[in-house]
Amino acid sequence: MEYAEIGIIGGSGFYDLEGMEDVHAVKLKTPFGAPTEKLMLGKLQGRSVAFLSRHGHGHFLNPSEVNYRANLYAMKMLKVEYLFSITAVGSLKEELQPGELVIPDQYVDLTYKRAKTFFENGVVAHVTFADPTCRSLGQLAHRLAGESGLTAHLGGTYCNMEGPQFSSRAESLAYRQMGYSLIGMTQAVEAKLARELEMCFLPLALVTDYDCWHQSAESVSVEMVIASLNQAVAGVRKLLPLIIAAIPEKRESCPCSGALAAAIITAPSLIPEKTYKKLEIIIGKYIPSRI
């Protein structure tokens, strides 16, 4: 099996990773179904990287149709420790302007159609999720974004709606009243699954519009999203190699790397053999044997 240190999931408008060397496609099967499509493996800044388009080349999966568990499990199969998630979002705050980058550190998950855990069918785990993202990785990305001339904001709450429709004006105003910073359709579930996989999770949210709360702006449209997205994507393409080059070759002690240490509450002897085999790459270091 090949491996990658760093995994990158590209969202709307981000369907490939420029600058990779020795690029080749890998088709993986997971116990949770098939990932969106083949993963692209290669080298960037001398580091092993795996890239996956969340919605697929040509954007053929809507946010509810994406198999998030298969996508992240495939990254785990490749031994990914750092996972970057790139997503397009609407801004719910005046100061978070279209074309800018936000690195959120909190989520409110309003989705209801998605599988959100690997732990089921005889095994239960409750991971700590008070701080959903990797703090040190977020600080690193924010510093490098500033040094490279990008307007980036560290922190904020990402409200994850189901979609695929955009918000009604009443919903958009309600989200603002709740104090949320961003509105999007994909990232919260990835953050939850990455925590169960003990990955350091870095969210990179590209602001495309002001949703529809902003009375002086046009209501959000696909055309508006694409125009702002192209601007933001260009900046992130320059930022990614800088982050990758700055990540330590060996992961330092980080709360993310031990997220499951006290989370699995099922007695090992009660975990069904089929379930154990399914999750062995996740729980094996804590439950090497149930005898």
C-alpha cells in the first residue's frame, strides 16, 4: 500500500492540485463504499500528498451525496496525518469579504442526511469535539497566508446547512443573529470524521459571497460564487505549498493524534469480529486484541 503524509480535499472550484510531481491515480475500496473518485498521489515540496476532489471532476455530486466516510477512510488507508479541507462558503459577517480566506475553528452542524461517525454496529466512541480543528496547524496556515500577502482570518463559526439550495433570506438573517461567521454545505462532517481518525484537520474556507442577508448586495447566484471563487482559489494554490513545506516531518505531540485514547467505551470483548476488522486501522493501536 502506498502512503501520503498529507491529504487535501478540494471543494467547489478546486478540482486538482497544481505543482505535484510523480502524480498517479490510486483507486481504493473502503468498508464504507467508494470514495468520490480516484485519489491523486504525488509529491509537493518533497512531501507525499494525496488529493481528492470532494464533488468529483465536473462536480457531479451534491453536498448530500458525497460519501464523506469513504473519502476520509481512504485517506486513513494511505496513513494521512494532516488533512486539509478546502470549501466555498458564504459570509455572514461584513468583515469577511468575498475573495478572502477564513480558517474557522468552530462548527454548527445542521445537516441530517449524512453518516457522521465510523463507530457503529457494536462499537461506540465519543471523541472530544470542543475544539474541532487543529489549533497549531491553523495558526501556521494563518501566519503563512499573511506573509504571502493573502487576506486571511483565523477563527469563526462555520454553520453547515444541508443544501443544495442556498439559504432563504430569513434563514440567512437568523444565522447572523446566532453569531455564525460562515455558511456552507460540507465541512462539519469532515471535521468530525477527521477527529475520529486522529488527523490534524485544517479547514480553508474560501468566501464567495455575502449569502442573501446583505441588502446592498445581490442575492447569491452561481455566477457570483464562481467569480469570487476563482480569485480565492488562486491565492490558496499559492498558499498550500508554503504550508506543506512548513509542516514538521514528524508530527509533534498534538491532541488530535490521541483523540481516541479515552473515547472508545465499548468493552473490547463485545466488539463483533466483522466490526473490528472494518475499523482495525482506526482502533487497532488501542485494541490490538480482544482476548
